[in-house]
Amino acid sequence: MQKFDNIRPFYDAEVNEAIHSSVNHPMMKAMMDFTFPDVDDAVWKEQLKKTHSIRDFQCNFIYQSVQKVLEKSSEGLTTSGFEKLEKNTSYLFISNHRDIILDTSLLNKCLFDHGLVMTASAIGDNLVKKTFLKTLSKLNRNFLVQRGLAPRELLESSKLMSEYIGQLLLRENRSVWIAQREGRTKDGNDATHSGVLKMLAMGSDVPKITDYFKKIKIVPVSISYEYDPTDALKMPQLIAEANDEIYIKEKNEDFITLLSGIIGQKKHIHIHVGDILDTELDKIAEEFDNNNKQVQAIAQAIDDSILQSYKLWPTNFIAFDLLYKTEKYKHLYTENEKSIFERRLEMRIDVSNPLIMESFLAMYANPVVNKSKYENAI
């Protein structure tokens, strides 16, 4: 098991020592002051020092932090589909990815509320370069995805990660969350990258990948925020890509985005868990005889589930009508909602720049475009 040491979260036996090393860190204080504003430092420190398992840390501290984030920065979280999942059962949740921390934190809150197995969750090692953040992520059952590797190292890293994910799902009965692509979707076009599925297939212990994917129980997850608190922060990269330029991140950009996602206003949030991929995999196995075509078809099946069940908000319909200069969806929002959205637009971006304006509106409008491709989906 030592081969997973560089990527795995803490074992429960390591939790208490890790907490003691972090309890006096200023970022721990900031997090606890936010979560428990009326509790004296000595009280939460004492409680933390008595914590000896990841589950206790998640239930007593992280869950409370997520509740506070929802209370302070949203108008509520709604869910659908969780009642179809079975208790004491592990699933591989493949999700569209909007926010660095919240996507997986909110899913785990919902799993906990429904009495289901919470996840070990993939996180890019570029996001946890600071020692405290790495410790916190390992306390919250994150495992590391190694970024920026040379091709040969990337292959080795992918093999290790697929083996670890298989170990969690099939031997430890631990659910896993992984994004459908590397990095967050910045333009609103949610699409599963075949590379993610190829990585997962490396851990297969059976000849047919469709059989392996049935075994690990893939559940597509669709998460949507009425307002993306990091929408304006995504603009520089989208503009660079539109101009065929290589985008280089600013120092601390990931950390600023991470914080903005947590504390920025989101209004309403919805999480839908789809059906386990099962009969779709049988059809794909019958229809395609080579692995590449099967992987593409599986990616499409995941996309179909995520896009059809994606919850659209007034902001999406307003952006669509503004972008395409139409009134097609006027019946799905009020004039007041439209004026609030336009005011937000003016406050967050340079509306005199047509490329920025178009990119910003497309980020909200693309989910409407994608969902409208399915019959009766809107």
C-alpha cells in the first residue's frame, strides 16, 4: 500500500497528529472563525485536538463550514436523484466541474444528509502547494492528481491513480468523485474528456472495459450555480484562448479563485445525480468492438446524462436572449431578474469590450444551447 503514499489522503491513524500540526495556523483560525463565529478559540481547538478520524473531521467541522457557506453566499441548495442510490454502496461520481472546492464539498454534504457513502475526491496538486492546504485536503479525504508531468511520468501517474481509484471503490467500499475533465469548465460547455475514462480503464482487472465500468458503478453528476462567483475571474483565460494565445496564470491565481468560489454569491444551487451507467454500457459493448470507440460512446453517455439533467436558472435564459438578441426565453425570467443580471454584468466586466461581453454571456448561455439539443429537455 506504500505505493499510494504520495497521492492518498491521511489514514485515520495519522489524523490527530496532522490536526495538532495545523491547529494554530492562521488559516485554520480564519476557517473556524467563519464556521463558528460565536465560539471561543479555545473551545474549537480543544474539539479539534480530540479528533481522530477523517469522518469526525468532516462531520464536525467541514460539514459545518459548508452549511455556513450556503447560509452566507447562497439562497439554498436543492437536490434530485439521491434517493435512487443505495446505502453502504460505493459509486464513482463523474461530475461536471464549476468550482474548485465546492462541487465536491456540496456533493459530500448531500451524500451525508442522505445517509450515503461519502467520497474520496480528486484534487490537482497545483492547488495544494501550501503546506496547510495540502494537510487540509488530506484531512478532507482528497487524493492528489499530479499535474504538469512529462509524457512518461504522466503515464505512470495515471496508472497509479487508476489503481488507487479501483482500490477505493472495489476493496475499501469508498465512493470516489472525479471531474469529467482536467480543470474547471470555464465556457459553460460541459464535456467529458476521453482521457479521464482511459485513465480509469487502466485499473481494469477484466478484459472488457465496459464490464469494468459496470463494476465500478459510474454515476454522472450535474451541478449548476445560478451565479458563478468566479465568472469574471475566468475571463482572461477565455480571452487568451479566443485569441489563440497561451494563458499563463498569475501567482496565487488558483488560491484567489478558490476563495472567491467559496465566499462569492451563488444564489441558487442544484445537484442532480443521474442513473448508474448500466444498460448503456451493454449497448456500447454490442455496438462498438474497439476500446477507443467505446470510450467515446461512454463519454457521450455521461454527457447526455449531465446535460439533460442540468438545472437551468433565469440567469442562463437571460444570457441566451442577450447573446443572441432574442426574446425566445422571456417567459422564463422576470424584468427584475434581467436588470439584476445586467447590473452584475456592468459591475464585473468591461461591457464596452465585445469579446469580453460575448465570452461572459456565452458562459451562462451555453448550458441552454447544450440542453436544447435534447428533445423536451427545456
